[in-house]
Amino acid sequence: MAEARQPLWRKVPISSSLINPYRIVIVLRLFILIFFLRFRILTPAYDAFPLWLISVICEVWFALSWILDQFPKWFPITRETYLDRLSLRFEREGEPNQLGSVDVFVSTVDPLKEPPIITANTVLSILSVDYPVEKVSCYVSDDGASMLLFDTLSETAEFARRWVPFCKKHNVEPRAPEFYFSEKIDYLKNKVHPSFVKERRAMKREYEEFKVRINALVAKAQKKPEEGWVMQDGTPWPGNNTRDHPGMIQVYLGSAGALDVDGKELPRLVYVSREKRPGYQHHKKAGAMNALVRVSAVLTNAPFILNLDCDHYINNSKAIREAMCFLMDPQFGKKLCYVQFPQRFDGIDRHDRYANRNVVFFDINMLGLDGLQGPVYVGTGCVFNRQALYGYDPPVSKKRPKMTCDCWPSWCCCCCGGSRKMSKKTGEKKSFLGGLLRSKKKKMMGKNYVRKGSVPIFNLEEIEEGLEGYDELEKSSLMSQKNFEKRFGQSPVLITSTLMENGGLPEGTNTNSLIKEAIHVISCGYEEKTEWGKEIGWIYGSVTEDILTGFKMHCRGWKSVYCVPKRPAFKGSAPINLSDRLHQVLRWALGSVEIFLSRHCPLWYGYAGKLKWLERLAYINTIVYPFTSIPLLAYCTIPAVCLLTGKFIIPTLSNLTSVWFLALFLSIIATSVLELRWSGVSIQDWWRNEQFWVIGGVSAHLFAVFQGLLKVLAGVDTNFTVTAKAAEDAEFGELYLFKWTTLLIPPTTLIILNMVGVVAGVSDAINNGYGSWGPLFGKLFFAFWVIVHLYPFLKGLMGRQNRTPTIVVLWSILLASIFSLVWVRIDPFLPKQTGPVLKQCGVEC
């Protein structure tokens, strides 16, 4: 009992011997940066004034972006959980299990692009998670209304009846069969059960047969009949038209009779495809996630929600328990909106050429944010508090009452006299729902829901399920039904579920009628004139709805937590070839630009809220970083221009100037080394991140800025498409797969320009003699800096056969040639002649 009362987690601060030198160097670097910029501004290069001006503007922008990136890392922390204490406290023998229920959301759009076998593995890892089965429900959102996914889930539910008991009996990890059977480790280690080898061999054979059935479904789906798909009972598939179909819900597991081969209950598995009609705005993934929130609220209403992408399986079967150590903490848990886990990936080459793992972000930036108000939401691997998704404010910590006595008159202390009067009123018997409504009235977000809630017109007769025992409700304690419907929509069942802080369905609920209500809440017009997507659920307005959703929660005063268990909680797949990686980065950057140009921009939104300043700096950094592409492109072009023209952005270096350059260079190295020291990130991962920051900056980020401006300001939605070629059948064959895309042109042009500049600069120095070599080294340093950072791009451009598509080379050489010729034609550094040109006649007069 004493152990059960101990904290479920503890904060582990970074050692002061590691973090304090890092902070000192950050402050020193800031001062050095200020003096360096002062020197650069006060000593212009008059013979190359335009180049000098451009370079100074770029350097000032880089300094500001460094501040935005660095200072939110000021208080990095790590956290440690105690799963044994969680079990002692909430899973006592002889008592009902008190762990919180969890609804798991899996989102998918097109099963032909997102392989059904990967989605099936994700679902199987969820169904076999180490958690009470009656407290887990898996909802799969099919936003493409695909019969292929529908049939895949049917096969998956059947295979789960054998796979789940096998995982739990032998405690295997991971519990996604594709990844478990492909592990190159000794699977007999720590497995002492005598029947394990026999059962594993049989299970592997059954999984191979399961894969054959799924592959047969995929092959069949690639040849759609002209009349459309037909289900087994002969009726047409309702989703034959993916843009015009009714809402569909199918419960595979969790109903009576759906037991595993050992006769034990299985978690619930639900297929959901929301209604789609022409003329309605469906809001892509954010709209699909909000539909899942409403469906789950009607069918199961778990107080916690785990959000996963279809290619992110549960790698650690105790991952949900890790999150519960925070969310079920008696004090801290009520203020948490979500617990974010880091993203880890399979199938990436050892050198991680294009920084797919994002190690610097997940192991440095996120740990820094955890010491502030919490990490940002990154779209997957996140366990939510459902109340935070409903737009409620976090509970306010109660202040301790003042110590007063009855000997003072009532006018001396209004608390003393007032408390006695209030106690009489609160002593009256209140109904369950009335109390809930009163507490929720105070927690509603926004002025409209604090002040307008005094109109008592809530008609509870419309709530048919689960309210038979609450006839004698006090109307004065209820919020206006009109305000509830304006906020959550016209579903009495859904409204009732939002008022239940601990989740669950009301007593006496008729489960048979809930499916009809669930179909209603995923209809096209349900969100009209409500606050779904504005204040509730996943927020609309950006393709990166994750950043926007987390930002709104933090503005309300919620906190989040970063949980990094020793065994990675979730693992997914990442695009490993150059073209797909650039398009992934383009999508993220485009979402940031959309947020920057919206009313939710952290630069001006939420100042009346409870967002901490360093947290705001971090959010500003997440939406401003694409604009760094413009000064970065200019700065990567300047070395080539200097080499081609013989000019330089810095005047002749003096001893003092050399000191400032050396100090800045050393401070950059020291900051990086100390950052790697406290975070444990390898220098290779850090260097890959630096390289891809330049590669993505001069390609994907640049296109995202212009695409975002066109989309938001002019309403022009442009798409940069990728034409795929066949991949090779090697382990990392996709790494060398080359796909033509417009994003490849700017970096290729920069490489050619700088290489031409290096050749031109060296040739000029050879022709002009010994005195010209000194100034040349500074220019060559900057040019090689650009080339070295773009080297992974150059390697990817060549592919395995060292061949590059002719169109990329032609476009890049054409642009480089045009730039060079135009520069020679209008060289701004040549003195302009005014008046007639006077030449010597050659005759002595």
C-alpha cells in the first residue's frame, strides 16, 4: 500500500555539469553575435555594396532564427515512469480494474498507396496491447471508402483471434507480426515455455497464409468492375463513388460471440467511413479525426484517445501504460492535454542520408519544450485527454481557504459569512447531470461560454439514452441547450457524453440504437454552425493540423508531456528516397506557411491566454522557418557571385575582424558540441540534420513559401506532382529510386553555380599571381560550405548508377548560364560612364 501511494513518475533534470556550460555558451554566443553584426553593419564593402547589403540582411535573419530555435531549449528535462506502481494503484486483486479506457484512432485514405498489410499490422499491434481488453477500442477511419480496407479488416479481425492470445501468452515484442517475424534476433532468448517453438512456427505459417489472402484482395482491387464493387450478399458497395457516399460503420470485434481461440474477450474493432457529398468541405485528415472523436464518444466514450497513423504500429506493448502514468496522476494528470511520444522509424539506411529520423528534433528540441509548457503535437503517437479536445479549459488549482473564525462579524470577512450561506445552498441534493453541467459551465472555453451560459433552457427530454433516472433536474443549473448545440452539434447523446469527465456511457444506455446516432454524427452537414474544427477537436485551416491543434490547447493553459520509454513506444515507416523526402518536407512547410498567414499565427494569437513566452517562441519558430529559405538561397548564391566577379562581401580583414570571426566560429562549434553532450545525439545525426536543413531550405521550403502565398492570398492551389518509377528489389532499393520533381532544380543550380565559381576563382588567381590567393581563400571557404552541405543531395541526384535525368541537368545548366550571362551583362560593380568616352589619340601634342 505504501508503494502504491508513491508517485507514478518523476522528473529527471539534466545534470548541471552538462546543462550549465551549454547555457553559458548560448549567452556568450548571443553577445558575440551582437558584436559581430555590429561590425558587419558598420564596415560596409563599398566595392561590392549590393552583395554586402544582401549578406548582412541574411545574417540578421539567421541570427533571429537561431534565437527562436535555441532559447526554447533552455530547460530540457527527461521523465521516468513507474509501471509497477500504476498496477499496484489501479489493478488491485479482487477489485474492478480502475485504469482509464482508451479509444485508439487509426487513419488511412488510400489503401493502394498505403498498403493494407501495413494497416493490418498496426491494427493487430493495437488489439494485442498489454492493457485490459474491455478498456481498449480500435477505430479505423477509411477516408477513401475502400472496400479493400473493409475486407482487409474483416480478415484482420479473424486472424486476431489467434494472434492476440499468442502474443499475450508468450509476451512477444513487437506485436505487429510483420515486424516480429522479420527481426534478426534470437527469438528463443528468455522464452522458456516448452511449446513456444512449435506455436511460433504454426503462427508464422498462419501469418503467411493471412498475407496471401490480403495480397489477393489487393490484386482484385486493382481491377475495379465497370458496375462497381458488390458485397458478398449481392448489394452494391456504398462507397463505389469515393466523393459521394453515405456514412458507414462496421463493428468487427467487441460484440457478443467475438472471442479469441481461448474463449477470451477481444478489444473492440470498428470500421468508420464518414459521409461525403459534393459541395461540402471535408477538411481532409482533420475532418476525419473529428468524425472519429464523435463516433467514439457515442459508442464507447473513453476518457483518453490514442492517435496513430496507419503505418505506425505499437512497438512497445506497455506504451499505453506509460502514458497513463502521467494522465492518471491525481494532481498533474488533470492539467495534461496529451502525452506525446517520439517518432521512431524502420527501414532507414544506416547512414540516414536525408535525416529521415529527425533525431535532432525528437531528442533535443522536444526535450527542451518538455521543460516549458510541453512538446508540440506531431500528428501521431500521442495520447489525448478527451476533455482537452472538447475545447474545455484545464481545471484551476484551488487556493487554500483563509483561516477565519466565527467570532468576527460577517462584514469583516465576506468569506466567513458567505461560506455559511453557501454551505446551506450546496447542501441540497443535486442530481448527477446537474452537477456535471454546472462544473462544465465554468470550464467552457471562450467568453461566449462563460457569460451566455446563464440561460436555463436545456431540454433533457430529447436525450433518449441513459437519462431515465434524471427526471428531477434543476433547470437553473443547466446550460442553454442552444449553446450546447452550437458548440457540439445536434446530438443529445454526444452532448451527454461530453459532460462525463471520466468517460463511459450513461447507465441504461441502449447499445443497439447507438449505431444510428453514430451514423448521424458523421454526416456531412453535422459540423455546420458548430465549433468543430474551430475550437473543438482537430483544428482546420492548415495541412499540418497537428501543430495548430496543440497550439490551441496550450493557449488555453493545458500542459503536455514528452514520454521517452527505453523501448520505443511506436515505430513507423518514412520515405527514404530524395524525391519523396522533399515532398514530405514540402507538405510540412506549406502547413506552417498557412498557419503564419492565418488568424492562429503565434505572432499575434492567444496573448490573453496562458501560453508561456518561451513556448510561444517555439511555436513561432515552427511557422516561420520556411521563410528562412529566401535568405538561405541568397546566401548560398553569394559565394559563386564573389568568385565569378572577384568581389567579396567583407572588406580587408584586420586583426580585430579576425578575432570576431574566430570567436563566432568557435562559439558555433562549442554550442553544438555541448548540445550533443547533454542530449546524447551522435555527431553523425547532427551533421545529417545540418545538411538536410540546407537541402530542404533551398528546395522544399522555398516552394512552400510561394505555394502558400499563392494559396492563401490568390486562391491558387498548385501541386508539385511526383512521377514514380519501379523500385529495385534490394533492402534499400527505394533509397536509389529517382523520381522527377520540380523541387530538384534549385539545389542542382546552386551546386553547378558554386562549382563553376570555384573553377573561375582558381583560374583567376593562377592568372593574377601570388597576391590574389589570399582573398581567394575566404571566397572558397563559403563556396565549399555550400557544396559540402548539398553533397547528400548530389549523391541522391546521381542515384545508384550515377545517372541523373537529363531534364534536371538541362534546366539547372540553363538557369546557371542565364544567371552568369545576365550578371556579366549588368555587372553592378563596374563604374558607370557618364558623358563621352575619352581615349588617347596616341600622338604627342
